[in-house]
Amino acid sequence: MDPHNLFENDHQVPVSLDQLMNINAPSMYLVRIDGDSMEGAGIFNDDLIVVDRSIEARSGHIVVAAINGEPMCKRLVKTQHDVILASENKRYPSRYLQPGDDFMIWGVVTYSVRSHGLD
């Protein structure tokens, strides 16, 4: 198959990333990732993530949160006894919430977008 023909199909429906990712909704915002602790989940340094404040975070969701004012992007894990913000890179430990920690979830990650260095 000729790759040039992929874009010549008259039946293709235009795709809007704004609509696909619902970026214009009031509950949505974008965050640039600084670090590699979520590589195992496919989120890499300098990626852009789409975050939705309107979704109630559940165990297993990737969230943007803060512990004692330190912002982070991690996988939320809730067990019978613990709330854990888990890294998806073996080089980084998971963060267990401790009594007295100031913890806030700022939203659930719904999409990530990667730049391929064409600055």
C-alpha cells in the first residue's frame, strides 16, 4: 500500500484534537511532564498530558496530584489500608500517603501527546 494514498481518501473525516480530547471543556487543562517516572505508562519527559478535573479519581487512574505542595503525575492505587501514588518506572519508589500529609488530587489524566523533537 502506498502511504501517500492514506491521505487521498475522500471519505476521511477530519479529526480535531480539541474535539477528540475535549480540551476546550472548562474542566480540562494541559500539563507538560517534567521527569521520567511514568515511562512504563507511556508518559515521557516533555510529553503534554490532558487532565480532567471533573472525573472522580479511582484506583488505577493516572492522576495529577500534590502531596504537601509537591505536584506529581502518578498512578493512584487504593488498598484496604493505604493510598499510594505509584511510579511507572522501577527507578522511582512509590509514594505512600502518611498521616498528616496534605493530599490533593488535581485531576485524572485522559490523554498524552508526545513531541518528536521538530522544534
